Amino acid sequence: MNAEPILLGKNIYCIPSIHGRSAFASEVRRAFLSHDFEAIAVELPPSMEVPVLEAVQRLPLIQAIVYSEAEQEEPMYYIPVQPSDSIMEALRLASQERRAIEFVDLETPVYEPEEIILPDEYALRFLGLKKYYEV
């Protein structure tokens, strides 16, 4: 399997992933251990940094961060913190190795998830990250 992250720029790499899927957490681990990254950026908003990093320190205990946006009680959103998630694995490794961590997603007043159909994670084993991303 090709564990090489996708080069997006001169020194910016991307590891495409589907949340909560262990195959992608494994790819993050392989890439992290095979490169000397100065910083790790994750697709979570800066307001989630403290609760998420605190929860990551308690892994492998599975947790969920529950929040609502724009000071509204409804709807409630959940961020699962589990070892099989690629973002949580990246944060765990970066914390252990004392790498800079950036939460780079936009803060939005209302989160509207999009439903996307993605290839089965099993295909990652045969295609590798780059080809999987292209599909």
C-alpha cells in the first residue's frame, strides 16, 4: 500500500480521509512516521481546539464533544473522539511528538453537512491515497 501523502504545494501535504474509518487513521500514522512534519493542520474550527485536544489526551477512551453553534441550544452537533478517526490519530501523534497543531476549518454560524458518496475504504488498500483521492 502506498502511504505517501499527496503533495499539494511546495511543502504542504494532504491525507484525504473519511472520518471514523481505521484505514485512514492507519494512513495518517504511516505518513506521520515516514515524514518529519513541522506542523499538523486539521479540519476542525479553532473553537474546538481545547475540548478536542483534552479528549485526545484521554484516548483510547472513546468520547464525543457535544456542542451547538451560534449560542443556540438546537441543533446539537457531535465530534466523535475515537482512535479509528484520522484527525484524532493526527492530533494524538502530533501531541506526542510535540509538533505544532493548527485547527484550520472555518467557524460557521450554522453547520450544514453535505451528503457525499465516497468510495469504500476497502479500496484504499489497493489504490493507495493518491488514486483513492482521484476516484
